[in-house]
Amino acid sequence: MATNTGMDEDEEFVTLRCMEDDVEDDAEDVISISTAEIYKWDLTSILTHRIVQIKANRNRIIQMSSYFSGLLSGSFSESCLDLVSIHWNAQSFLSVLRFMFGYYVEITSDNFILLYEAALFFGVESLLLQCQLWLREVTSSKDPLTPKLQVDALIRVWKYGVEHANDLILHLCTSYLARNLKWAMLCDSFLDVPYQLLNTCIQHPELTIDSEKFLCDAILLWLAANIRKNAIEDGCTGMLRQIRCNCLPLWFLAGKRRCCFFAEFADENIDAILQLAGHPSIDVGNICADCDLSCMQIRLTEFTKKVDLSGCPQIRPILLLSLLPPLYSRDIMERKKFKRPLLNLQYLNVDHLPTLTFEAVEEVDISNCPMLDLEDALKCFSKSFPSLRKLRAVNYVDFGTEKLIRLLARFPLLCNIDLTVDVSPLIPAKVSVVSSQPALSPLGSREFPNDDHCPWDASLSNMSRRQLSNITRLTLQGRSDIADSDLRKITKSCASLCYLNLNGCMSVTDSGISFVILNCILLRSILACDTYFGQESISALCSGVHNLEDHVEPQAKKPLHSFASKFHTLHIGGCMGVSEASLSELLSQTLMIKSVSLRETHLVDDALNRFPGCSLEMLDISETKVSSLALAHLIHRNPGLKCLKARGCKHLSLNFMDAEGREPSNLAYSSTELHSELGKSCQLEEIAVGWGFSFFSLESLKPAIRSLRTLVVGLGGSLGHDGLRLLPAFSPLLETLMIYFQVISDSLVINIMKTLRKLQVLALCYCFGQISSLSFQISMPNLRNLKLERVAAWMTNTDLIILTQNCPNLVDLSLLGCRLLNPESQDIISCGWPGLISLHLEDCGEVTAHGVSSLMNCRALEDLLLRHTGTGIPKNFIVLMASEMPMLRKMSLDICDARYGDFDIPDFSDRCFLSYVKIARCKLQRCSLDLHKLDIHKTPVHKETLLLVWDSKKLTRAVIKERL
């Protein structure tokens, strides 16, 4: 509320005549106002005039402003004048006057500089203080998701601070950018950040980033845009040396070998990383000599909320260096005292080590760090990150359930754990096992052992349930070593469990899953695809939830709702042990479900028609017998559907006939009407279709796919020329496009490459029509994953070079049927995409005819498939690759390519980071076209596949019929 705005008749007045510098004092466009009526000021109208005359209380402005105090009450000649000319921006001057007369003035990023400069010039200390407080407030924001000062405004304020040598403004701006660099680099204005500001920011002690790769990306992005503008004072070397390359993920650093700014730094540090990864007990001093070891420390500040160390095989010694006080990394003598524990975490007594504490850290990701012992790492985290809430530790095969439960007691706030490993390809429902060692047998119901006979850890028996009550989300996907007894321990220890992911846990029985459902009363999501989820689990889901209030007598407790009625997520794809009737009964009770996966189950229309829910967001019915009519009715009731997967659903096509050649009656509802319902009701982000999908379907879907991010069109679908041509216009935000068995051409692919600039994943598989190298002469810097299967038989080494130039940032490449490639292709691939994570080459000429030495330059490979690529692969290839490639987890080979007809198999202890190996074997079959020739030609055809699968306990060898 305004104060002292009125003026008594006997008070002295002064007229302030305000105008811009370029306005003549005798201009005629004048408006007169008074501070007595300041509450009536209409600034929009007032500012339309060139000159503003304000009748103001002399004493008030003298009191509030040192400028007017000196001017009107001192010895200046103006002190006796009734009219004072003010050459200043009218808007900011009127705001200052309003403030001096007690009115609230809103400070924003748009007017801060004007108000600050005016307050400084006119000596309004209280307004100057308000401006400083505002800047402190907006630059001290700790929420990176809702920044209060945009980058363009930050640049303006910082430049003002530079021009006026204002240390406070410079400090606040620099620290703000340092704490929010990850957000800032995503803004368009980031490229306009001045060199001096960015350079100071990256050296600031409050620089806060999840991972060093964000800093590297930010610097390289800025350099690429500014080096042409001559905006860099001393070249790029100074900033690049601030990047701690030893803390970068291996795949990321390897990929930067092609960057003109960073290639030299990448080459220098890859060898150091591999040295640390291959020899975790190596002396760090050999790498950094006697220099400051800060280059070997991850960045941790009081503002750090997330720490992302994923993909860093060298992180073992670096992690502890980062958690020790600065004395131990800077003082050479102290460093020598702790030499052994610095390098080998297993020798540590963490409880007695003076580690630093970072209270703000809530999330840690140490996925794919093969040389890091998870148990040792968690001991460090428990002391340094006491507020840890989320832990992601993917692909730690050797970490058992007993260790998990024992160590969780160290983290009282931890509520989300992800211990995913690669799902074994040895899924009983999908493969035909010829032989296995140890033997595989179908798992049925099992009786749980008594508590007395369970191998409980000694510390677990003394652990209170209260200690682990915060665990709400647990992901164990792919852990085939998890058994029913492990589930029972987890259930007893994690009473607050709401989400459980058991996808691919093939040692867990139906009884084990049902036990979890019945005993975790807060469970709302279960993911059990490709497991033995069956009748017992469904019975548990359909059983009643009892009222558990203490004052209710046990005999008075009555079932209120089934467990299924409260579930939000149910994924049971591939669980063939569920009958049609039981699946129908289960779906009839899922009232609140949001995400359902029923792929490859006995799902029929009756079950889908009984589904009562209206909150569905994700639905996967791939490879089921659902019809268009049942699916359309469900979609009509669920307008919030964002993801639909319906590949392999032949009943969605009007051309489908049953076994007797008749068209089922439920196909009267056409697939076009189904897609019209989708178009009217939903806003899709992902869709996977096949049978029944056509160009007309795409037109019907147009309103629903404006924000589509992922499109997969499989067998049975037919987009046609017009569909593929119009697709970029219908879905301009596509990031993933995968098309199978479609008619394509150069013009269509070029149109896709030119217009879908956000595309990250492109798969063209088994398509018809003619395309050439012209299709890939469009630059696609955002493309990360490219799959060309049976569509690029024309590809030569020259074409491959063009592909490396136009798609330079690939990390996943799959080529099938490129028979013109030869051993030189290895050099092209390893030099063109040194950061590859996954490489699949099948039926690709003679790529490996002379060995595989060049491919070993792709040091970050995690997944490698080489089949029918030339008989030059040495016998020790699997063991060699496992030892030389620290990240390698999955390999697929063919005996046809073995130089000596076989491969050595690593022992359990020699597998390094390998998760599984697939070795296919072929047999020679006569070609029917050559039966009358003396020299009969024989073609290799698949015979069987040897599978080697490692978990935390054993190596499983199995021979299966399928070619995986």
C-alpha cells in the first residue's frame, strides 16, 4: 500500500521534466502528472508522450534520493529551482518515483538493468537493495527444472556487470550458470554466451553437472558455433583442458575421436582409461605423475542431486578419490599414505576413512561399470550420500540377493533400486532346447522352505523390517539367478514395495510370484514378462484385499476389492501358462490399470471386452488374436491411450481367414474404423502396427499422431508410397522409425532424411523396391541407431564412407546382406564410428576374411554380432575380445566364420563382463537348381545354436534349434 502520496498545500513542490536524451527540451508533446495522484497513473498512456512533467514533493524525493538531496538541498544553483530537467528513460524513472512514494515496483529480468541503473544513478539505496535481493533470489534457485532467469537475460545482466565492473553481479551470474549449465546448454541462447562468462563458469567451484559428458557436450557445442565468429580469445585449448576426460564414459570419449576440436584429447585419454579399466590396481600416480589429482575426480558440489557414472569401466579408483577430502588428492605425502586403499576399495574400512558428505545427492547411476565392485561402492555411498533415494546399477551380474538385502540397511531413505541385467535369450517359451548343462526343466509350483531351512544371512536375521520400509520400486529384470527363496527374503524385508520388475527372471516360479502378490499389500505394479507367471499368480491377483485396521476383529474382516482392482501396471507378455478363461477373469478386475502388456498370450476378444478400465495409457497386444471390434471398443473407453503395440495381430486384418478358410464374423468392424476411433480419441506418442494398417489408416490417424515419437510398421502393414511420403508431415516429431516389408525408394528415404530432423533411430528391414547410396547422402547428425537389413545389397566401401560422413554419431549399427563389403570395411567402421556400442554384421561379404584386428579399435563395444562375414575369425576370438573390450557383454558368432572350425569357450572366471554368447552352426544343403550338375553346389543353412549364459552363480550351456 502506498504511503505519503498526498501533499499538503503548504508543502514545497518541484517539477521534474523527464525526457529521453534525443528529445529537445522545447518539444511540444508533453503530459503533466502529479505524485499526489500516483495511484491513478496509467503508464501505458503516459509513456506515449515524448516529455513527462511530474509535480513531486520536494522533501520526499530529497529524503529518498541522494541525487535529489544533493541537487535540491545543497549549494547547487538548481537547489532553488522549481523545474528540473531529467534526461533519462521515462519508464524506469517513473518506476523509481513510484518506489520512492511507497508503491510496489515489480522487478523482472526485462527491467532489472533499467531499474538497477536508475537506482544507482539517482541514489535510491532502498531500490538498489531490492534489485540486489531480487538478483540473489533468482540466481540462488536450486530447481533446475524451473529456472527463474533465462539464458538471454543472464547474458544481458552479466554484460552490464562487466561494463560497470560490478563484482556482485558478475559473481551471481557466473555461479548461477555454473549450477545450471546442463539446463542452459539446451537453450537456444546458450550459443550466445560470451567466452569470458563460459570460461569462468567451467572453472567455478560450484559447477554442477550429473556427468562430465554434459560439460564436454556443452563446450563442444559452443565451440562449433562460435569458433567461426572469432569469439574465442585464446583458442579452444584452454576450455577443453578443463574437461576431466578420465571421468568420461568410454563410449562417449571414443565417439569424440572424430571431433576436430577434441580428437587429440580423446586419443590421449582413451589409453589411460583402458589402462585403469584393465588394471584396477594400477598406480594412479603413473597416469597423473605428481600433479593435482583433481582431473581424476568426479564433480561433486553441495548442489549435486544426481551422479551419473554409467559406462565408465575406469571409475573404481576415481570414485574414492572423489569422496576423499581435498588434502588427499592435492598433497603428495598424504596421497602416498593412502596409496593402497585409493586403488583397491576392498581394502578399505570405510567407517574410519575421512570421506566427504554430500547431503543433496539423491540419485546415483553406476550402470555398466564392469571393474567396480558394487558392494564396495555402496559402502562408500552410504557414508558420502546419506540422502540417496534412487540407485541404478544395471549389469552387475555378480551381485547376489543376500548382499543386496544386507547393504540396503545402510540407506534409510533409499526407495528405488534398479539391478537390471541382460535378459537371457534362453526363454523356454521361445526356444526349443536340444540339450543343456546344467539341465533345464520346466518350473512348476514349489513349496516354500521353512524359515529355519532358508539360507538367511546372519545380519539379515537381526535386521528390522522398519529399516527397509522405504523400498517402493525394485527392478530385477533379467536376473535368472533370482529364485523363490530370494523373493521371499525381499518380500519380508521390503514391506512398502509398490513396484516389482521380474521380466525375464526365469528361475522364479508361479508360486513365488503369487507369494509376492499376496504378501506385499501395497504392490500396485508387477512386470513379469517371459516368466512362469500363471494360474496361481492370477488367483492371487483376483483374491480379496482385506480391511487391516487394528480395531477390526480377524473374524469380522471381509474382502473389499481384489488385488488386481488396485493395480496400475501389469506386464505378463510371453507368459503362455495363462489360459483364456483366467486371463479374461483377471482383466475384468483391473479397474485402475494404466499400463498392460499381454503380447504373445492367449488373449482373445472376450477378455478384452471384459476390461472395465478407462485410464489406460499403454497397451501391448502384439501376436494375439484380438479383433478390430474389441480393440476399438477398448480405445473408445480409454482416450488417454499414448502407446499402442499391435504387431502380429492377424485378426486386425479383413483379409485374415481362419484355419478352414472362413473369415471370422468379428471382422465386420473394419480396421479403418478402428484407426478412425484412434484418431478421434487419442494423442499417441508410440504405435507399433502390422496387419490391417494401410495408407488409409494413416490418414484416419492423422489427428492422433501429431506428437508421435515412435512408429513401427511390421509384416502385414502397407503404408504405400503416399503413406511414407506424407508421414513426415503427419508426424514431424518422430524420433524412431522402423519399417519392415514396405515398398521404399530413394525419393521416399531422402524425403524422410531431409524432413525428420529429430530422427534418432531408423530401421529399414526386408523392404521392397530400389534404393541406392543416394538415400544416405543427407546429413543426419542426430541419428544414433541405423539398421539396414536386406535393403542395401549395393553397399560398397565407398558407400560406407559416405554413410560415416553423413551419420557421424551412430552408436548402434546393423547391416544385413551387404555382400560387397570386404576387410577394408573394418577400418572404415572403426574410424568412422569409434564410439559404437552395438555392431551387427551378417551376410556381409568378406569383412572378417583376414581377421578382426581393426574392429578392436571400437573399444566401447557392448554387443557384437558377426555371422557369415568371412572365415578369418581366430579360435581365441571370444576370450580375446572379452579381455580387450572392457564393456563387451553380448556376442553372436557363426562356426562358418571360424578360421579353424571352432571357438574357445571362456571359463566362468575368465568371462570378464560377458553376459551371454551365441554360436550358430550351419549344415550344407543341396541347392535344388543344381541337381543335374556333376559339381553339386551346397548352401549353408542353419542347424542349431550353442548358447552360453552366465549369471552370478553358474555358466549354462544349451543347444537350441532356433537361430537367435
